[in-house]
Amino acid sequence: MQVSSELLDLQTGADVASVAAWTDRYTHAVMDTFGPPQRVLVRGEGCYVWDADGRRYLDLLAGIAVNALGHAHPTLTAAISAQLGTLGHVSNFFGTPTQIALAETLLSKAQAPEGSRVFFTNSGTEAVEAAFKMTRRMGPGRVLALEGAFHGRSMGALALTSKQAYREPFEPLPGGVEHVPFGDTAALEAAFSAQAVAERGPVTALVVEPLQGEAGVRPLPPGYLAHARTLTADAGALLVLDEVQTGVGRTGSWFAYQQPEIGGGVVPDVVTLAKGLGGGFPIGAVIAYGERAATLLGRGQHGTTFGGNPVAAAAALATLGVIERDGLLQQVHDVGAQLREQIELCGSSLVREVRGRGLLLAVVLNAPVASEVAAQALEAGLIVNPVAPDAIRLAPPLILTADQARDAAAFFAALSLPTDAPTDTPTGQEA
Ligand SMILES: Cc1ncc(COP(=O)(O)O)c(C=O)c1O
């Protein structure tokens, strides 16, 4: 088989243009929604990536919590290639063994009750979009979401997202969404109160991230989700957990809510997944728990051309399989705890604290200099993310080793508080 040699050159990095030359071509060809790329990357292996100038980076972001198995993982590569070489795509008029097995595997990891079902998508926002449509099937009423929430950029997901700068240019957004203050149990109770129901209608669903990712890796207060479960159950409303960022082992369990300290033993009605699920291959999923949630979307009421594509399903099965086979949930727990402790104790005057869970962490700084720190990290060969003015997000591959975590901590140890920096910055919020 003769692959176009030009494409092969692009894929193998044999097309030896510099980062600067590629960046110039990018700015003339790719829509400017993300700003210019920080680097143009040509290959990856494990927890490292290389740019077009041949510089190596320790990837502590993993494509924003996506590359669960790192880069070019042989099992993932083989699974995708084998599926593509057998049956690459069918319409949803047909089923495939990989799609069916993936649905069964997710239901089993979720310990979902009898009658539960899965809907597949290609991304996180589409998973949230499907969940949002499910909430509409509960009848007229209010859908609650939290301040600081990020649920995606498509119109429904954007209606659930709270950040004004993301919302305003696209209004009017779908209505019926009410944002309640983050982690505030009394405010949540008020939103479910008889008075609120009389004035504004019943609550049909609460959509919530077990740990807010884009808002700066902010955990909910202990007991919040359990209380939310009680309130939603009493109101006959859905509890929708958006685990697009926190799911698939990221926090040290298959889903973050499964950790008693986070979920308090709740069984949700709906969970959305994406990001890490395909290990880098685009796939999302909605898990509907129990028959009531699983039958909200009837035949013809929702659909997708690519969702549940057999190649994506094979990628997800391989990713879940390697996480299980290689004991990565335990590794995330152990290496995450080590990384957290080493950064917390690194002695830098700039580091205030580390928050988060497993390998979804934010290093909170004593000054709003996260962008500068991220640029410095890149120069030093580390990819991190300034998720808030005063917070650096770390979401490395789940295969991160203890040695690599030590290298990450060493970078933070070498930082110091700039002498002219204001120190009374609020934490979190503006990503
Ligand atoms: C919690 C959460 N939900 C939804 C999304 C949207 O996912 P995607 O970017 O795949 O559309 C994200 C992305 O960051 C997310 O963190």
C-alpha cells in the first residue's frame, strides 16, 4: 500500500520545519479561537512529547486530562489499528461487538443497576448535550447548575456553563437553567424550597461536576453530593454528574463520585464521560442509571453519526483494559499523593497549597502569576496549565511514574515569589 509520502512525512516528523515556521503556517490556516500554539508538537512517547525543534517536554497536562495512557501506548495503538483494519465505521443502524462490549464494561465499572444504559458521543460537550436533553424529558421546570461550572461549548452545555465571557457572545442560550453558588448547601436547599418551586417551577435536574476542573480544580465540600442526592431524590429530579474531566481513573477511582469522601455513597441518575475515555481517541459517553433515566430519550429523540464508532469503542476498551491490567487506579492514588506532598513541602515561597484528587491537581500560588509560571515551565521542559490566575493545573497521564512526579515537584521547588507581586489574590475562578 502506498501512503502519500507527504502525509507520511507529516506524521513521522520527517517534514523538518521549525516550530516558528509551523506556527506561522498555523496562524494563516487555523481559525484563531485558541490563540497561537505554544509549541508545535511532532511526536510523543509515554509521558513525554517532542516539538518540531526536537525539544522534549514532560507532559503534565495530557491534552487536558485526555491521554490517560500517555502517548503512543502500544496496546492502544494496536487496538485502534486492528479495529480500523477490520471495520472502521458503521452507522447506528447497526451494532458492533466493540460498541456493545464497551457499553457493558462502562455499566459494570459504574456498578449501575438493572435497566441502566449507555449513549455514546464524540466529545464531552456532546455527552452533556445529551444529558441536558434528558433533563428536558423530565417535563417543564428548572435545571440547576453550579457557579463556576464548565460543561462545554455547544449551546446546551454552554447554558449550563456559568462563565459570562463564554456565554454572553452566544445568547440567547437555551433557557430554564439556574446557577446556584458553588458548594453552598443552604443555597441549594433554597433552590429546592417550596417557595422557589411556587415562584419559578419545579427542579427537574441538578448538573454538577464532582470536582470543578476548569474553575481551578475545586473540590466540593464533603457531604455536598450526598445532600444533593437527597434533595434531588425528594424532588423527583435527576442528579447528573459531569465526570468528563474527573472520570476514567483521573482521581484514582473509575469515577470520582465512587470515592466515599467525594460522593458519600451516592448513586447518580446520569454520568457524562469523555476526555480520558479513549486515551486520546475522541469518544464520550452518557451513562443512565436505572430504567427511569435510561428511557428518557426514546427512539428517534437523539442521535449521532459517529457516536459509538467501533474504532473509538476499541480505543476506549483498550484504555479501560490497560488501566485495569496495569493497576493504574492504585498508581494514580499513590503517585498523585506523592506529587501533591512533594509540591506542598517543596519550600517555595510562591506555592500556597495543592488541591484536587489523584492526578487532577491545582498548585495554588501566592500571587496571580500562573501564566508566567506556565511559560517558565515550558521553557524548562514541562507542560502545565494556568487554569486560574493563581493556580496551575496538573493532569498528567495516569502512567506518570514516581520519578517523573519528582521532576515535576523539583520545578516548583525552584520557584520563588516575585518581589513586586500582589499576594492577596483570590483563589480559583477565572480560567
Ligand atoms: C467537566 C467538563 N464537562 C464538559 C467538558 C467539555 O468537553 P469537550 O471539550 O470534550 O467538549 C469539559 C471540558 O473541559 C469538562 O471539563
